[in-house]
Amino acid sequence: MAVTHTPTGIVHKGQKGGTTGCGTDTKDHPAHWINTSAKITCTKNGCK
């Protein structure tokens, strides 16, 4: 599963309501996150 950060357009590994692969908490500003099936574009450890 992947989740998109809408302000930046970066796709992270993880899902809305949890933590991304690189450690970002998607519960902070939940309106900024959308579940997606797009290819992961985050280059940080844990997501790539």
C-alpha cells in the first residue's frame, strides 16, 4: 500500500492513519494524506 502527501505530491510506503516507511506520522494533518496504488517516489530509507 502507498500513501500520497498531497502538498508535496510525494508517494510514501504505508497507509493513511499510521506511519510511512520513512517514519512520517500520517495522523498529523490527516487531510494531507491520500491512500493510493501509485508507485512510491519517496527516496528516504524505509520507503524506497
